Amino acid sequence: MAKGSPPKKKAAATAAAKGGKDAGGWEAVDIPSTGRPIWFNPIVWALRLYFVQWALREAYHIRTYAIQEYGTVIHEFDPWFNFRATQYLADNGVERFYKWFDYMSWYPLGRPVGTTIYPGMQLTSVAIWNALPSFGVEMSLNDVCCYMPVWFGVIATVFLGLLAYECSGSVDNAVISAAIFAIIPAHTMRSVGGGYDNESVAITAMLMTFYFWVRSVRGGNSWIIGVLAGLAEYYMALSWGGYVFVVNMVALHAAVLSLTYVMRKEFDLTLHKAYSLFYVIGTYGATTVPVIGMTPLKSLEQMLPLLVFLAMQVVAVIEYQRREKNLTFEDVHKLRIQYFGTCAAAGVAVCAVLFPMGYFGPLSSRVRGLFVAHTRTGNPLVDSVAEHQPASPKAYWTYMHYACPMAPFGLALLLRKKDSCFKNGVWFMVSYAVTVYYFSTKMQRLVLLAGPAAAVLAGVFIQNMFQLGVDAAFQHEDAAELVGKARRGKKGSLWEALSGLRVIWYQNALPRLAVSVLFVLWGALSLSGEFYGLAHHMAHGMSHPQIVTKGQMPSGETVVIDDYREAYYWLRDNTPKDARVLAWWDYGYQIAGLANRTTIADGNTWNHEHIALLGKALTSPQKDGHRIVRHLADYVLVWAGGRGDDMAKSPHMARIGTSVYKDVCPGDPSCSQFGMDHQGNPSPMMEKSLLYTLHSHKLKPGIEADENRFVEVMKSKYGKVRIFKVKGVDNESKKWAADPANRKCDAPGSWYC
């Protein structure tokens, strides 16, 4: 813009340079146009478009390593249950799905799957599978499920970019943040092809909710977007139990904004309307999900969103009276004390009545784990899961790399944002970043939730550095004024030194160009290249399906280790259809999904006592263990071969067992007597256990299963899995459990069949 422009034009140009002439959108120009040649803007937009398509392409490509190397294979443990549930939904329809009682899991109890599952991913997968033929695309349901994390990883990248824009007002930040998030390991660890798990869809739903929420409170008539935020929250509730975090995060942001307006003696009608729409639609939708029901109105974990909603209605009533009666601030202040005091008293009275009645549910073990030391949640089953451990500094570096140290600087730069149009978005990102950092330090699994915040804040930092480089490359038209200010500044040795540097900076083009070139070369070629390489290396490492792996023979030959599927297929092909397989709960989903056989427990872990019984059976001496197993199973499956096999997990089995059955480790809750020494020798208690006997059967001197109780019938190619047939099975109890007349799941007040 040339000097001497009319004041209105100059003001418009200044507004555009700061983020757009209004709150409407993408006209924003991040880099001041002054001092730049006419060809610069087209180049900037060309670069933006290039990096947008690069981010989307990389988001897709980096998640397909497993599919390229192993084919369309479902990974890990939980994804096998998710696929089995999806297949059931596709075969039987929604109505029967919600009434599905699965007698092939948690034998002999069974599990009401339809009312204990978050079905959003299954519903989405079946909808896509049914829609594809209309577009001339034929894919199996298995293939659709394998590609779901890939597709939703791309969609998540789009919404992350949109959220970054809403929280900064910067198109450049949106593009950079999306490019980071496309490949950041904190997200790819739960969204690789074949990793058909709830988080792969839920993170996308979370970012959709956050974007629509922040967009709805930008100002003006944007509150209507609160409808979309509520619908996105409903989809989030359909997809993952982490919806509790999302609704609390939005409530926290709404509370922070409300407090800022109260302190400024203001009332924001847009915020009130947007949050009311979000909460009513999202909460109503959540209550229609069978696994959730009325939890949003009864769970202590979800009281904050309800309290914020009620408080906003009280504030709105007071604001209505203020406008109608033209009240002063002092009058409003008195009304607030009166109204909130009355509401607080009424709330205390209601709680005093409802608490003794058991209306409010307790905090879950996982939530308690966010506020207490890792091994003190009170539930050894939760404590036994590695991803529930606190995140270490190494974990942040591994999953975020350079985005981690850049994020604090990005947060500081974001707080300096002066554009009022996006101030609400700034406060959301600040609240989100601080909250998710705290929770991720308590539980490593939640580093997943910190990934979006790290990407946005790192994007803010990089965008500001980029802008500094551009300012260095081109003379700003107000340089003379800036130099004058520097020379007229306060006296003092430090200030004079800084002022002198500023004079040199603005008056000499060579230093500016040198800094600009060095910054681009260092940032683009060094740091970004290292981050890109690490992200792809991590993605490749996380893309091994676990159920199929590769290993090296002593000769150096690379072989495919397919022992686990070999064992499951053996069960499918060589055992009766009503055979029951006892294994540690980790493998239940795979046994049911691949072998199609009845299991004793699985990753749903809804019944602690049942898993404790498994732990007791496996860690008891062979004779005592058989007395339990013969009533539950026809076969016992153990993982052997080292590297995370059953012996590595056995101390947890003992601790979980003794948490219910005190005779497992009498007087020793930690079961310190059950384990191995530093030389790998088992303790006397472990050596006598059923698990150690089956694991080391005929592999170690003197260790052999009693053939009158257990007979080995299958050993996989590389010894990773061993299967034993149980002798002396109690057929009377088996027959009783199989008799439909003894199934009471349709009893009044019970679950559906």
C-alpha cells in the first residue's frame, strides 16, 4: 500500500494485514503486504496450495505402510473385536445389533455387546461399505475396515488445519499445522491402516467438535454453528468413551470465556446461544447411545458441562432483566449474588438427597489414575496396562519430536495475538494445551490427545519465524518510523544496544537477507527433514500388525512370523464349534474373531472378578489350576517364545488374581514372591504354576505337563503359541451353560438377548 492512501483504504489494508476485514474468513493475509513486490502474493498462495495437497497426500501415504507390506490385515487385539462387531452389524442390521448378547465371550456369563459398545465406527464402516457400490467401487468389509484409519487420518488433518485457523486467524499457521499433524507420530500411532480401533475415528470426531465449537463463538451470527458442534459431539459420543474429555474441554473453554466477560462487565449472547445449542444437542444425542444412557446427567465426570450450562442460563436471565429494567452494574452484581446463592443452596439440597440414593456414579479407575500415582488407582487390572503409565519426557520427544519444544514458544506467541475476531479461539487453544499436557503426563495413552495441540502451537511458532524471515527479506515501508522510534527510545545501556541493533537491522538489507536465507535453509532442510524422516520411521515401525511380524533367522534370512494366525486357524479347523478356549484376556478378541471359538475373557475387561479367576487358575500350581480350568474350558492357549509372552505378563496375572482371591499371594498384594530373578530363573511359586508348566513344557529340564490333565495338541511353527487340550472336562456344567433354558438375559431389568 502506497503512502498517502485514503484513510479508509489504509484502515482496510491494515485490517486485512492483521487477519481479515471481518470475522468472515479466509481473506486474511498473514504477512504484511507493505514492502513486498507484486509477484510475492501469488507465490505465497501457490505455496499454500502446494503444502495443503502435500499434507493430505502425506496423511494418506504415511498410514498405508502396513497395507503395502502385509496387505489388508486387521491389527492388534481390540480391532479384531471391532471387526467382528462390524461384521455382525452388516449381517444382522442395527436393531439386532443393539440387542446382541454374545455367548461366545466371557463364558459362561456372556456379554451384551449392543449395550456395551461405542458403535460409531461400526455404523460408519457399514454405511461406507454399503455406499461404495453406488460409486462403482467394490471393496470387502475387511478392506473398508482396514482403510478406515487412513481415510479418517486425512479428514482429521483437514479439521486440524481449520481449527488452527480459528485459533490464530492465520492461513499460514493453518497450512503449517496441518502439514505437521499429517505425519506427527502422536496421531499416526492410532491411525495406521489396519489399526481398526475407536481412536482412529474418534480423534477426527474430536477435532470436528472443537473446530465447530470455536467457529461458533467467533462472533455475530456464528452461534448457529453450535448446532454442528452438538452433532459432532454426538458422533464423538457414538465413537469413543473419550467424549467425556471433549465435552469437558468445551465446557471449560465456555467457563473461561464467561468469566472473562463477567470481569469486563459484559455478556456475550453468541457464547450463550452457541453453548446452549452444543450442550442440548450433544447431551441429548449422547443419552441415545445405549452404552451411555443417562450418564451425562449422573456421572461426576460430566458435572462440569451441566453446571456451566445451568450457570449460563442464570446469567442470561439476569442479563435479560438488566436490559429490560436498565439496571446498573451494582444492581446486576446484587442479582448475581442473589440468584447464584439461591441456585447453590438448591443444588446442595438436591445433592444431599441424591447422593445417598446412589444417583451419582463414582469416578472410574482410569479417571482416578489421572489424579493419583500410577500404581495406586486401586485397580491392579488398570495398573497392569502399559499405556496407563505416566508419560516420560522421552515419550513426548518420540511422539512429537521438534513439535514438543516448539509448542511452549508457540503458546507464548499465541497469547500475544491481538485480533479480537479470534481471541476466543486463542483462549480455547491455551485451555486445551494446558489441560491435555497435564493429563498426558499422568497417562501415556493421552499423548494421543496432546498431538493436535502440539501441531497447532508448533505451527504458530514456525509461522511467526517465517514471517520474521519475510520481514527480513523485504524492506518495510515504515522502516524509517521504526528507526526513529528506536532512536527516541528510553536511555540505558541495554536498551541503547537493542535500539542500535534495530537501526542496523532496518537500514541495511544485507543482514536481513542473510538471516532470511539462513532461516529458510536451516528450517526447511535440517529441522523439517529430520522431523519428516523420524515421522516416517515411526510410522513404519508402528505399522507392524503384531498378529503377523517379520523376524531374522540366525542365517540373516528375513522370515514372516505368522504363528498367531496359524494357532487361531488351527482352533477354527480342528476343534468343535462349541469348544471353549482359556487364555489370558489380551487374546480373547483374536480368538473370537479369527478362530470363532468361545473365550473366557477379553479386552472389554468389564468383570474384574472373572479376570481375577483367570489369574488365579494360571498362577496356581498345576493341580489346583486344573480344578478351575476343567469347569471353564476345553483348551488352554498360551503365548510363548519371549518378547511380551505370557511369562512377561504373569506377575500382573498374580496381582490381579490376589486382588480378589487372597489365597493366591497371602498377605502380599504385590505378589512379590511370583516372578523371576535377574538371571531369568523363576521363583519357587512361579515354577510350580500352571502357566509356567505349560509355557516351558518339555523345553526345560524337569518341566512337563501332567498328561492326565493337559495334553499338548498344537505348537506353532516358531513356538510362539502352544495349545493344550484339557483332560477331565466337566461336561455337566458345560451342558448346563449351553442350555437356552438357563439363559436369563431377558429377565425383567436385565439385558436384551
